[in-house]
Amino acid sequence: MNLDYQIFKLINQFAGKSIFIDHLVLYFSKYGPLLFGLFFIWLWFSKSKNKEQNQKIVLSALTIVILTLGIDMIIEIVHFRPRPFVDHSVTLLFNKSNMDPSFPSNHAAGSFALAFAVFWNRRKAGLILLGLACVMALSRIYIGVHYPLDVLAGGFIGFCVSFLVVTQARILNPLYNFIIDIFNKLSFKNYR
């Protein structure tokens, strides 16, 4: 038995012990991405700090999550790893198809990608989102659909893509400025 499975068992053993905790973790695992989405909608329209910079953070995050999930899809095509419940007896709180690959975790990858997109620009908000991304990663193990290595790989991919996009912002800034200008022109027309 490898370390990945041992850590999985250590976390998954708590599933099924408390209906309240199970439902809380399951709902967060399923609907947690909506929290990230709501945060980015708020950030786009927020007038706090620099509105244009906020909008660039949102566009950067969108770029990062699209690239991250694209890389995940390529990895899933090249390397299929079965879900933990396919090969082991686990406490499964969420029905997933056994045809869906386990590696890497798209939930973890997307959550960490979005969290790091904010972290590079806004440390406090980024740390909160990183905390939520960690909870997302743990929740995926808890409910029995991912191994720890799956969520670690997802987080690592999200980190790497976010670092690459943020460090190359000068390349993407003209596109972001163009999108923001179009949005502002369309918004201004609606208020006339």
C-alpha cells in the first residue's frame, strides 16, 4: 500500500461518521466553485482600490483557470488514473462515474489557479482564497473521489500556470485593456 492511499484512508475514514459534517463537506465540494465565481463577479464590479486593476485580475484569473483546466484535460487523456472507489473500499459520499479520471483533480486545479491569480496581486484576499482552495482539495479526498496526489497535482498545475501568466502579464495586458474598454463602453451606453 502506497503513501498516497494511506493518506487517502486517513482523511476518508472520517466520512460517514457525522451527517452534518458529511453534508457540509459535500456541499462545499460540489458548490465551492460558486464562491470563487461570486468573489470574481464582486471583484469585477468593485470600486475598491483600482477598478481597472481589479478587472485585470479577473481577466487574468479567467485566463489562468482556462489554461489550467486545459492542461488537466491533456493529462487526463495521456494518463488515466482510476478514482479511489474503483480499486478500493471507500466511504463514497458523491456518485462519480468510474470512467472519469482521478488525476489531476480539476476542482483543486481550478480552485488553486483562481486563488493564486488573486494572491499575486492582493495578498490578503489571495490567502483567504488559498485557504478555501485547501479546504476544496481536502473535501475531494474526504468525499472519496480523489487521492491526495490528485489534488496536489491540481494545485501544482494551478500554481505553475498562474505564475507563468502573472509574470507574462505585459503580453496579455493589451488584450485585457481592450476587453475592459469594450465593457466600459457598453456599460456607459446602457446608462445613457
